[in-house]
Amino acid sequence: MADKKRTGRLITEVLCTGLIVWSFVAGPEAVILASADMMTCGAETALLLHPTLRSHARDASGQSGEELLARISYPEIHIPQEETRFSALSSALSRYNSQKEASSLETLRTLAESAKEIHRNGDTDLCCFQGCEAQIARADQIAFSVIENESQYLGGAHGYYEKSGVTYDSERGQLLAFSDVVQDCDAAAERVVQKLSQEYPALSSPPEKEKLASSMKQKDAGQDQPVLFHWYLTSLGVHLTFPPYSLGCYAEGQQEIQLSFEEDPGLFNPRYSRIPETFVVPFDRDTGIWADVTGDGAVDRIAVSGDIDETGAYRNFTVSVNDQALTLSEFPYYSTELYLIRSNARYQLYAFCKSDNDYQILKVFSLGKGEPAEQTPPPADEERQDPYNLGVRSFGTDGGDEAEETDQSGRDECAYHYETDALTDPDSMRLSTRMDAMSTYQAYKSYSAGEGYPLSSEPYYHADAEHIWLTLKQAAEFETVSESGEQTGKASYPEGTVFTILRTDGAGVVDLRPAAGGDEIARVSVDFSDWPQQVCGFELEALFDGTVFAG
């Protein structure tokens, strides 16, 4: 295996050298594109992008507004920090967003009509649904790949789901076909058939190699045509997903396999297959992921499993690398979001879990030497009892009632949207934590992957608390500070002054910004170790109106 990997890398280096020569012959535009390829061929660190995901949900109800007919959800993706540098990709994502919105709204109208017919036949409780949730599989200067998890229910015995992908060349903004990334489709088809037989030995209808290779060679990126499989791209390889009914009956579910850059380097276009030193790859509990975490030249299978009770919580939680497994018993969490992270020559597994009331918990596991080990959370800061209360930053906004007629007998209401900072860069991860300082809200810092749990050098948690408005119930004097936190003096505020929560150190300081605007920031000292909370010597609710606390 090690000899095979060295051979593949030698081939890649030769191809990269040829690409450099070609770029000088082909002209200035080619030089720009070739420079991006040189970064993947020669550089140890890739330029990582930092996308944001916005998920929209819309409802269609009957004319009375009480009868829910249909619901849809769809993603919107942006690269706010890199949109100037990667203008072609930004434009491609704008087209993606527009197409998603238009097709989803049209689907909502269709679903509403279907639901009305079902309701007329007596099933008035049924709501038709179609949703798409997006994840970012890869986001760097070479490729940008989106995972789409789609589900729908149109009535009947069961719904439907499938996992697909959309992949772009980051420099060109070009939508990529499978054959743009995998240069030997015949060999890839043979490898996929082999992997399916190994990972799904009981599969009732495995694909024919020739038919699979033909599907791989389609140059339309699979758009608007039925295909045998879907695919997406990560920093470790290409994932192929086969939706329900594609290779068997519905009960056999969906199949997914990974073609690995490390295991089969000769299959791939070298532009897209250089593995960077630092990356993040999301993966599913059911399928796991393959990577050479032991450094012995062979890929290792990293997997997560566990028994789940009737509430959806784990009874136990197992992390394994090949045959080495670590099991945590009495693991009262659910809705686990999994990421394989490589940083500082280390592989780690991040498991973002939720418990009751969507309380977030981060569990970190090291994977060195192929033996998974749970990492110990850092000591709690003063007054902070749960330093591993961390999640991927996500905050919701109530869209209100944007009533819009869908037809003469129904209306379309915007239910909500929420925005998430995709986890793509181990050195820049915006993670959030629940705060209960003067109210309950999510607050976030920028973290980097450490030897154990992620680390942050930021002194403050920034509050996602735009929905909270605190009004002084009596006149008060507070210290004032600058944006950087330096003391600037004191200020008196009259009764009725409205503040928003700007940030907190999580220990005893909360900074408030007057809602009327301006650069002034009021700093208050808070003791939230007991109830009622004390603010500058006053009980919180004696001093402020508008506090919001969750149970």
C-alpha cells in the first residue's frame, strides 16, 4: 500500500510539472489557473474558505391560516469573507441560491394543491413536506462541494430521502461533473463495485460495472437527468451515494462509499486530489469515513455507532478506528454532528451532541496510532461549569408573517430561517455556547483546533441576542468601554434606556450597547452564579425589564 501511495504521488508531481509548462504556453488566464493547481501540488497548506449556510422554511396554509397544507425548506450559501477573491464562485453560488428558492417555492405550491386534494378525501391532518439541508463537504481555493440531504413526504406508507451533492471549481466557478474529478471512470467503476460488495455484501441489485462507468462519464454533472448515483467531494476523496431504489428495495436504504485519494491516487485529476495538511470533513454515523490516521500508508475506517433508545438518545456511544473501539456508556445525547479534523499533524474526531432543550455538548476524541481516546475538557473558567458546552454556531430568526397568496384558496407564510457558520477551517471555527448572563442566548468565539479541545484567544463571547431588548427600570450609572474593551469612563443612563447585549467574558462582565446607537458601550458587573442574578449591586429584574431566560 505504501509503495502504491508513493507511486501515485510521483505521478501527481510529474503532472503538476507538466501543468506549469502548459500554463506558460497557454497564456495569462492559464497562468492564474495553473497557480491554483501549483498550490495543491506543492503547498502544504490550502487556502480554506469560510461559508455561511442559511436555511429557509416556508409553510402553505389554508385560507383561514389554521390548516397547514405543506412545508418546504431550502438552503442558501454564501462566502462573505472570500466573495471578492473568488468572484466566479460567489456568482455561481448566487445562481444556486436563486434556483433553490425558485424551485422550492414552486414545489410549495404543488405540494399545497396535493394536500388540498388529500384533505378533501378526509385526511385533514396530513401535511406534505419537501426539505433540503446543506452541509459543506469541502471549501478551499481548489474546490467547493455541497452535500444536500433531501427528504419528502407526499402521503402514503412512507416518505423518501436521498443524499446528493453539488461541486464547483473554486477559481472558475464552474459546476463540475464526476468525470472532471475522476479521470479514469472505467477503473473507478470497477473499484466502486468492489467496495459495494465489501461494505454492502447483502445488496440485492449491485450495479453493472459498464452501466456505472457510463453514468460516471456524463458531462452534464447529472443535472435534470436521472442518474445511477450522486456524488460530492472532500479533502480525502470522492463520495458516491446510491439513493433508495437505486440498488435495491426501499428497505435496503441508501448506500454510500468513498473513493480515497490515499488509496487510489491514479483515479483522480491531480488538480482536485492533493490532500492538504489542514482540513475538516463532515461524515455520517451510518457510513463512517476513510483516512490514513495511523500514518502506515493504508487507509483506516473511522466510524461512530451506538444503541439508541425510544427517545432518540444514545444508550452508549462507540468511536472506532478499524478494530480498535472506545465505548462511552450512559451517553444521554442525541442528534450527533460528526467531523474528522486534521490540524498540526493530528487527527481528531469532533462530535457535537445535543441533549434536552437542545443543550449543546462537544466531545473530542484523538485518533492517533489508531486508538480512539476521549479528550479531557479544559478546566472551567470562573463561574463557568461546562467548558465543553460548544456547538457549531447557528442562530435563528423568526421571519414573521410574510403572507403571500399561493392561489385563491391558500396563503404562503415565511416561518423562519436560521444561519450557520460552516465548519471548514480547524484554525478558524466560530463555535457557540449557551449563556445565561442577564438572559439566555447563544454566544460565540473563534476557536482553533488544539491538542485536545479547541482553544480561543478571544477575551469575549459575542452575543447572538438581537431578539433581547433590556430596558432600564430606574436611572443608573455604568462604566463605559471601547470596542476593544478598554475603559473610557462612566456614563449615566435615564430610566427607559434600551440596551442590547453585545458580549460577555462568561465570568462576571457583560457589555451592553444602547439601542439608540452610537459607539458607547456600557459595562456592567454581573453575578450569575445564583438566582436572582445581581447586576451592579441590584437584582437583575429590579434594574432591567425585558430579560429572557430558558428553562
